[in-house]
Amino acid sequence: MFKVDNDKCYRCGICTGIELDVFQFNDEGNIQINNDKITEDNMDQVMTAINSCPAGALQMVMDDNAVRDGFNPIENEKEDN
């Protein structure tokens, strides 16, 4: 699952430009993440959006509720090996 830290967010919209189905501005002008719209087909784009965030406001929440900022699946693979 992914979440956004709107205290860090610059509201630049880079994430919405990369994957508009998942990342959207709400009525208050904050980014919201539609986790239900993340699929295997768009996961690469979602990860690109997360890693492109200049504020580091997009985060992946791991199964143990730990938050990992700027999750990079390539680095994760290195850690597993």
C-alpha cells in the first residue's frame, strides 16, 4: 500500500502527470493515492512516480506497517540478494 505525506508534498503534480489514475488532487488541493487502482500493469508507472517525487512525500507502507520512503524496487532486489 502507498501513502502520501501531505506535510512534505510540494503539490507540484509530477506524480499525477505520471499516473493520473492513481495520484490525484483532492478538493483541498492535496494529493491522494487511489491504492485500489494500482495494478500489475501500472506498477512500474506508480514506482516511477514515487521515485520522482522531489519532496519524498510518497511512501510505500510495508506489511509490518513500516514506512519506506522513496521505495526503489531495484535497490530492494539488491538487498534481497
